[in-house]
Amino acid sequence: MAVVSSVIVPYASYLRVYEPLAAFPEPERAHWVRYAESGRTPGAQDELRRALADLVPTPPVAVPVHESADAFVAEVDGVVCVCPWRTRLRGWQALEVLADQFPAAVLDALLPPVVRRQAAADYERWREENPDARPWILTAVWHVPVSWFTVFSDEEREYVPAESGAAPVLRYRTPMVQARRRLARALRTLRDHIDEGPLTEGLVEVGRWLEEFHPRSLVELDYGGLVHALSRERLEEDRSAADVAEGIAALRAGDGAGAARAYERFTERWRVVRERRMAN
């Protein structure tokens, strides 16, 4: 059995949805009830270590053979909510976009073509039996998409500095009803003032995803491993949600210059982070 070190990887951020137990059909609901009552608290790094362990064998395991039975758990106004990991589904979806992120030679060395072809065939068969399946977690590497910030306010920002060896935490949490309302308003503003493009497309994609979940869900943006790519000072000063909200408000008011300044602050902050991807 492969042993993986405690090295923190990757530099990824996460958008998660925690649904109330009532949203799940039986027998899955019973599983999550027992899981929540057990008090198990695995973290994102536990999931990553398991994924790394699968890459050690020869040939590597591109996607877990079985779906994860783990989840993140949160209590919202006295209601227990869970965010299933769905590691296998997310692994298949990640493989679909992997070709755009690495040169062919690097990709072949990491995951041989025969392994990728088998994983793609398995996913195709699985999708035929599960056409409505969707993940509870979206992942972005080396940045946080601007569309994710539109569903949060600066007041919902939670920052916990590193203490006693524990990693720092930077996250936002908001009720689903607020997330949908803010996103819809941001989308209307963008469509009223700028041409259709990546910004509006990103909002549409996130909006469609959010509509799949229970209205009493909790939405969370977690900086995840990105906290290790930013200094303590940068984490303390990071007000990305406020910059996005300011830019949208300026557009709504017809202040194009103000919107441009807010967007420039946002893009410069994340440009510095994304450039570290190629650092040696």
C-alpha cells in the first residue's frame, strides 16, 4: 500500500454546496445521517492524499474504482448539511479538461494514453446510467474564478491565520437563496452593460449548477491550498469579493471607470498568484 507524505497539494480552491439531509433520497439519506452522527471530520487534504496514493502504482489509477463515501459536514441554523466528496465523478470530469492544461508529452508521462482511454470509457458507461449526476464541489487551480465571488459579500469573509502548525483558512459562506439572488443580479448587470463573453458565461455556468440543489443549502468558497501560495499579509489584505461587488455596482451605476479600477485590482491580485504556477 502506498504511503503519501503530508505535503500540501495542489494549489486549488473549491466552491462547495452543503445540502440538508432531507434533500437526499433513501438509502443515501440514511448513510449521511449515520455519517454525520459518527463525528468523522476528514478534510480536503485527506482526499488529496488518497488521490496521490492512486498515482503511485504502475500503471497509475486515474480515477478511483469506487465512489467516495465521505463528505464535509456543516450545521446551518440547527440543520445538518452535507457536501459529498464524489471523488470518482470529479476525477472523471477533471480528466476531460486535463488535455488543455499540459503538453501531450507531459500528460502521457503522467497518465499513459491507455489509462486515460479506459477512464473515459468507464465514464461514458457510467453517465448512461446516471445522466443527472452532478458534483457538490467545483475546483479551480491556481486561482478563484471571478464568477464564484459574485455570490458572496465581504461581510461573509472568514479568515483564520495559521496557528500552532495549523494551516490558515480563508473562506466565504452564504445561504443558497442569497447566492442565487446575487448571481442573478450580477448577470443582469453584466448583460446590460457589456458584451457576452467569458464573464457572463462563467456566471451562467455557476448559476445552472446552483439551481440543481436544495434551496436551504449552504454555499461555501474555500481558498483551499491557495493559502500556501499567499503570504500572511496578502491573505489579510485579500478582499476579492468586495472588489467584484464594487465593480458590478459601478457598472450598474454607469461608472465604467470605477468598474475598471475594481476589476484591475482583482485581476492583478490573481495574476501574481497564477504566475507562480510556472515558478521553479
